[in-house]
Amino acid sequence: MDSNVKKDVKLTQSVEYGGCSAKLDPKKLETLLRGMPGFSHPDLLTGFETHDDAGAYRIRDDLALIFTTDFFTPIVDDPYEFGQIAAANALSDVYAMGGEALMALNLVMFSVTKLPEWVLAEILRGGEDKVREAGALVVGGHTIDDHPPKYGLAVLGTVHPDRLWTNDGARPGQVLLLTKPLGGAVMKAGKEVGMISEEAYVPVKETMKQLNRFAVAPMQEAGVGGVTDVTGFGLLGHAMRLAQGSKVTLRIDSRQVPVFEQVPDLIRQGCVPGAVIRNLRFTEDTVRDLPSLDPNLKMMMADPQTSGGLLMSVDADKADALKKELVRVGYPHVAQIGEVTPLGEKHLLLA
């Protein structure tokens, strides 16, 4: 495809919110789901009522299936990169539960009357290449005529039931590690209004394309406790669910949280996407701000990530070795950002 033709298509101009920023307001979603009855079954290991990253179902004593789905509107202009990022994001839920991806179905909403057909071909090629990198298969999918475009996957994975990670595994005395930097939505907003260059946004795109797959083996070896990936509800929203599920308090040191270099300055200049405010509202009843907390860093922790990193709890004596191994396998920004303590007045303490 001629690169000049590609430059004529600006996918992000067709949407108000891109990537995981396009999620429903989490407070409204929580209200909508409150009346749902849920399901119970002796082999159902996780369901939606526990707020885990995916559903898990035991089919044998030594094998469970992980089933998940995710799709969203464009977060970047390049169709191929959009396909890569959307696929990496959908696959992440399998890795957040300790599994391996097996196969995927494409979920496509696209109008050929609004955009050229080659754009869809590039989106699908990007997604297929990322699924192939995951060692999985694309086995079909479903398309509807719709605009703006949306793309993602339904993913099936596998895991040993005894090695399944969930939101209820964090234990007092463990420490918290995060594998990828925060601030992707702030960086995108800064790029759109000309506060940062396209070149400055490249590291964000590369991080969003990166699979969480390669963190799984070191984490399994270290015997991590509770795990979740950090996406549209921000670090605060996903940490809140981890703390609630585990019935603990998480103390997070905002100064240790990895972040893209320009993010603090962008926030100080008022570059704050609306989804940040939604995430702050979502978590406000569960958070206690310590006197040392910088309000700008709190906003950073509410930034809605797209294809974000893994947040995990691990025994303190294993944390350094796990960090070194995660750096070795490709996660150079991994950082220890806090600790797990017994449940106090609030689920999250922010310093």
C-alpha cells in the first residue's frame, strides 16, 4: 500500500474517544450490572460478578478454559497499528489470568461507504499478525456495517486451574509490581492538541502493541498472588477491584509508578482527558489520600490505559528477582509501586 495513501486516512478523527477511553462510565456500568443475577456452577472458576479479567471454566482437573472479549474505536490513525493494539489489548485478559491464548475470533464494525476497503484489510492484518505473535490462531469472526470503525477479538485461552490468577489473590505482606508505564491517554490528548509531537507519541504506541504474554512465565515461577491488567478504568480502578476482591488495602506510592516522561508536565498544563475524571469519581469512595500525595500524580493513576501492563502482588522476598526477570524478557519499565496491607478503612491508600 502506498504510504501517501495511508496518510490520507486519519482514523482517530472519526471518534470522540479512542481505545479503552471509549468504555462506558464505570460508575454507570456498575449500577447497570447491580441487578444482574449472575451464574453459579461448580466448574465456573470466575464470572462477571467478581470483576475478574475474563471468565474461567474448568473442563478437567488439570485444564481450564479462559474466555474473554474486547473491542474499541481507533486509538491511532494507522489501520495496521490499530489492529495490532486492539488485538494485544484483547489478548491481555488471558495473560492477566495466567493463561496462554489458543484461538481468536475477529469482531469488526466497519462501513465501506465511509472508509476505503483497504483500511479494513490493514486492520485485520495487524490483528492477525499480533495473534500469530501470541502463538494463537484467528479462526473466523463477525462483521457488521457500522461507523465509526471498531475492532477487537473474542479470545479463548487455557490454564491449569491451580495456576489461575484472579482478583482475590493479594495477601498482606506482599508488594505490588506494575509492568508498563501509565499516561497513554494523556499523551494521546497532548498529541491531538499539539502539546507533544508525533515522535513523542511513538513510545506509547509501541507499549500498547506489546503483548503481556512474555510476563506470564516469570510470574508463574514467582508464584504471584492477585493479578489484573490495567486498562480503561486506570490504575486506581483496577487496583480497587484487586483490593476489594482480596479484602485488603493496597498502599500505592505514586512517585514510584512508571509513567511516560512528558505526562506529569502535560497534566500540570491542564491536559486531562474526561475519562480521567470519570475514573476518579468511580474510585473516590474507596480511596484515602495521604498528605504526601501530589494531586497531579493521582490524576496520572486514573489515566485510562489501552493495552496496559499487569498489576500483581508478589511475596516481598521474590520481588527483586521477578523484576529482573521481567526486565530481561522485555518489560524495562517494571516497578515496585506499593504494598499489600490488612484491610483498613479504605481499600486504597495513595502516597
